[in-house]
Amino acid sequence: MPEPTVSTDTPQAAAFRRQVLSPAKLRLFMLRKLPMAWLAGLRLRELTPEAATVTIRYKYLTQNPFRSIYFACLAMAAELASGLQAMMHVQAGAPASMLVTSLTADFTKKATGLVAFTCPDGAAIARAVAESRATGEGRTVVCTSTGVDEAGAVVAVFRVTWSFRAKAT
């Protein structure tokens, strides 16, 4: 079977990016669909067909008893960095579902201040979505979101496994 053509950028993907890159529109979206992310103050710094960066700041609502960012808040930011890319690629074509099936993490440093999670796996996500649409079978992608603090030190690395399946039309 020939390899499905994968366009990492489409007009629908560009429209999605314009929506979520507007701070006000993203906050409204999070308030409606991801209220905990809204409360935690997650911010989208960058979204391209290839990568996304989401930030989270140490503050009262994201703290743990050890004066650092609670691991679940870090997980939200890491998952959103890959999840926004997944949403962008899923919305840019025939209907498909997406679901997190696994999450693993390595914590290397205390997370304080502003932490930016970057996931560079947009092309792999686009490929998996295109393959699922072409074959009708599910596909999985392990996306890596790396969290870096303001000093440039890696504080955590999350691996989020996404499952994509084209919906029957």
C-alpha cells in the first residue's frame, strides 16, 4: 500500500492556529473545555505544524508543599503541548478521534518560576492521523514534551502516547 501523503499545514490547521494563538480565544476555549488548565494559567507560547510550546508558572494554584510546581500541573502543560498539535491535525481533514493512552515522566530538577514545555512531534502526529484516515486503522504516536525552566535547565520530560483513529463516515 502506498504511503499516505502528509501535509503538515493545511488551511484548516492555519485557521485552528489563528484561533488558539489569540490569548483571549484560547482562554475562552480552556474555560469551556479545559477548566483546570485555565485555572492553572497555562499559556500557549508557540504553535506551528511541527512544534508547540506551552508555559506554566509557579504560583499559589500550581504549588505543592515543597515550594515547586505540582507534578499534575506540569503534566497538564506537557500534555497540552502535544494535544494542541494533535487537535490541529485532527481538525484538518476527515473526522478522527484522539485519546491519550499512556503518560510517563522523568523529573530532573525542582520546577519553580516559569517552565516551558516544547513538543516537536507535529510531523509524526500528522503522519499518524493521515495513516489512520488512509487505512481506517488506529495509529499511536509517542510525543515527547520537554520542560525547561527560565535558566534553561530541563526540569521534566514527559512522554505522552496519543491514539488516533479515523471515524467511519
